[in-house]
Amino acid sequence: MTATRRAGSETRAEILRVALELFTERGFEGTSIRDLSEALGMTKSSLYYHFEGKEAIIQALLASRRAEVDELLEWIDGQEPGPELLRRAALRWVDSTGRERILGMRFAHANGPTMARLAAQGGTRGWFDEAITRILGPDAPMPSRLRARMAFDTVSAALFAAQGQPASEADVLAAARAATIALTAPD
Amino acid sequence: MTATRRAGSETRAEILRVALELFTERGFEGTSIRDLSEALGMTKSSLYYHFEGKEAIIQALLASRRAEVDELLEWIDGQEPGPELLRRAALRWVDSTGRERILGMRFAHANGPTMARLAAQGGTRGWFDEAITRILGPDAPMPSRLRARMAFDTVSAALFAAQGQPASEADVLAAARAATIALTAPD
DNA sequence: GTCTATACGAAGATAGAC
DNA sequence: GTCTATCTTCGTATAGAC
């Protein structure tokens, strides 16, 4: 935030990268600090130098995800409201999906209970609720809200559908895009 | 299978019921044998009398899920192939969703890595692949396969979308049904 | 910043009495 | 079938040297 500082915590970034990978593959609870430190080629203790604990790592992971949703919210605020805003917003979200976000989604998917727990305390939950309320208005009926939410979640759904399948990332994103369009078709 | 036996394992069923609940809420890895036995009002040791271990419990849970997919496969085999079979089959699946299956889906969703692990060894993975191959034929391109799979998975997706939302089960099923229809619309 | 060593509790699982 | 120990392993976390 305060511009230039010393280079310093490159290790931190590396830890986060590997943690995201392992937590996604084996789940948060299924990954021990041991596993993580071994994958990083350092000892557990060194890990504790960089992060207060396992919990701090997942929180840091979440924070970087949060930024993307904030960007979406800002974009929505700058748009003209209207019946096609939902599709435009959802497609914008889907089309801006990159490697990191895919990993984040796989992660979220692989860690349902953990995410729910963090949501309960922190403020994870509601990131998208906020977006949907701004698009549909505060009085939209639940079925519409659910359908809108599903239109945003198509990448996650396509990822799920592709599990165990020889599907490329491009296949997944294409399926997601098509689904978003289908789910936001006018009645 | 061999018809009437002594009443016996009513406890087994009770264990499975509670296990499904806890594994779904807290995740498989996040639920200890302790937690489970306490929720059941018995000791860990008693649990071990009924099941060989934690792993055996989850396997039993999976087996009962398997039956429903088999039923779907059989139904598909009895149908006339054609371009609308996908929609009919997917709607049949969605419309036959009951309490138990919803729990099973929440469970699967809450336990991604565990499910993947079981899939790798046992034969979990591929239950739906089989159905989709029978419907679309063995040569269907990947994007079509993914989309078809997503059409079956709408309940799961709607459940995900409804997390943290004051949505009723009816809302969820309605959203799922609408999504299945949208996803199986003819080009 | 990274290491060795270790404390401490919780987890899965078993033995054997009732 | 259910209980009371008890074993062993693994997990998070800390102390303190280098």
C-alpha cells in the first residue's frame, strides 16, 4: 500500500503458491504443516516464522481472492442498470477467469466445510450476494437470485463436471461460457 | 438379499445416518471417530464393533448412493435413443431428487478430495460418464459431454448457489430444474 | 531466516472385561 | 454389543541454538 519497500517476502509468496496447490489437492484438513513444509523443502519451524499458523495461511489465500470480487463490484456500480446487466456481468466474470482464479475455485470446491467456517467468522460469504443484489435489486425472489448466482458459478460447475475427464482448460471455459449464456437467457 | 433375517443392524443404519450428517457438515477429515461416537451417544469402541474403521463407514455410505445411479443407467438402456433423450434423462434425475440424495450431494460437495481419493481406488468416478456416453454416444466431443454433465449436476450447483441464502429446498429444486432445461435447450 | 529438539494434545485403532 | 483402559502415530505449535 505504501509503495516501495524492500523486496523481502518472496518466500511468503512461494509458500502461498504451494499451499494453494496442496490444499486444493488434498484439502485443508487433509494437508498437514509437515506436508507443506516438506513440499517447500524447509522445516515446519521455518514455516512458522513466516506465518502464525495454518489458519493464517488460508486467510492470506482468501484475501487475495477477495480483491477480484471487489473489482467486479466496482465495475457493476459503474454500469447502467437494466435487464441485460446480469448476463454482461456474469460473462465478464467468466471471461476474466485466469489460472489463479481456477485454482481458487478448485480450492473452494475442495474445501467446502472450511470455507463455510471461514465465512461464518470472517466475511467471505456474501461477496457474490452483494453483486447479485446490486444487479437484481434487493427485492428479487429467491429462485431468480439462485439462478443468477448459478450463472456466475458456471466455471466452478464446469470444473466439477470435468473431474476425471480428459478435458482441457479451454474445454472447461467454453462449457462454462455456454452455460452462463443459457442460464441468463430472457424468459 | 436373502430376504428375512433377524432385525439386528438397526444400529448400523443409525450410525450411517449420523455419519452422513456430520461428514457433510464438518467434512470427512474434519470429523473424528470421537465426534461421531459422541453424537451417537456411544463410545468409540462400540463404533468399531459395527465398522472396521472410518474408511468402512464412508464406503458403506457410497454404496447406497451407487444404487440410484444404477437405476438411472437401467432406465436409459430401456429408452429410445434420440436428441431429446438427454433432457428427459437429466430431468428424470433432477426430479427424482429426494432428501437422501440431497444429503449425498452436500456430502460429495463437502468432501471433494476424499471423494476423489475413493474414486481413484474404488470405482466411484465414471458413474455418470457411463450415463452420458450411453446418451450422447461414445464419440461426442468434450464440450458437449461437459454440458451434458452439467445438466445432471444442477441440483448440486443450485445447492452451492444457495449456501448462506435463506432458500428453501423447493427454491433449490426449482432453480435446478430450470437450469437443467436451460442447459439442454436445442442449439 | 532456518535449523534441531521437543512439548502436548488429538486422532485412529486394539485388548480384554462385562 | 458396549464398556474402560491403553497403544501408537500424527498434528500443531514452541524454545532456543546457529
